[in-house]
Amino acid sequence: MINFTEKSPVDTIGFNITPLVDVIFILLIFFILTANVSRGIVLDLPVANTAETLPSEHWEIVITKNDELLFNSLKIEREQLEGLLLAAKKQDQNQPLVILKAHQAASVNAFVSVMDSVRKTNFDNLVIATDIKRDEP
């Protein structure tokens, strides 16, 4: 004989965690992708016997091995450098240190161009970054 009475659905206690797991995976992917982008630029700086550490307050100009310019980690064109230095100088009257970091493979032309731009804007605190020479065993 067939029983035609309706069975009551079983009430489940709790909640569905599938959307929570999806959100966690999306956040994990986001943090992994942004962590790879924010590593910075790797430079092979020239080596010097008299290299020393410098104070933390400074402006940084980087010349990459492809002669690209970065001012405080922002990519700029060579023509923009003088304007940025003048604007930064107006903003901060203390004139913090300007550190020039040039990759070993960067061209001398790019290096001299940046030095010339810094000197045109009357910055006296220009330092050329180098690595400390280590004694080879």
C-alpha cells in the first residue's frame, strides 16, 4: 500500500558556509596578487668602499637598467623631473636629502641628465647610492 501523506522536511540547524568560503578565497587571491606587485624595483647598485647608511627622510630618484626614471616610486618622464623637484621643494622647505639610485647597466647619459636636473633646481643635498663592498673569501 502506498502512503500519500506528506513527510515534513527535515529542519537543518546552522547556516550555509559556501559563500563565506568563496569570499575568503577571493580575498586570498587579492592579497597574493597585490603582494607580488608591491615588491619594488631590484637594482644592482655600484659598489663603493666608503658607502654608508643615510637618514630615512629623503626623496628618491631611481634610474632603472632600461633608463626609466622613478621619483619616489612613481614612474616619470625625464622632462617632468625638474618640475617635480621644484614642486616638492615648495611643499617641504627643509629640503630633505635627494638620493640618486642608478642601476649598474643604466646609461651615463641618463645619469648625467638626472644630475643636471637636480643641480638646476638648486638642491645641495644630492647623494649617489651605492652598495657596500664586501670582502670576498
